[in-house]
Amino acid sequence: MADPTTFAYAILKAIQSRIELTQNAILQGSPKNFENYRQLVGELKGLEFSEQEIKEILQSSEEE
């Protein structure tokens, strides 16, 4: 099994990639209706929350 820190960075990278894809979808007008737009915005908020939580955990573990 991989080191937990390495695993966390891999997850963080995947989340950041998904954030970029979701942002691009919104900016390029991919949502077909308001419901789809809200779904993408909700996904983006969840991904950004996850990203921030992982960053904070990694930062606190590096400070120890």
C-alpha cells in the first residue's frame, strides 16, 4: 500500500483535474438547462470543499 501522504496527493490531483473539467464545462456553456447548471455548480462546490480539506490536512501533517 502507498504512503498515506502520497495517496492524499494523488487524490488531490484527481480532484483538481475534475474541478478544471467542471469549470470548463460551465464556462463553455455545456449546461443544457438551469437544472444541469445547478448540478455542475453543486459538484464544483463539493470538489472545492474536498480540495480545501485535503490541503489543510496535508499542511497540518507537514507542520508536525
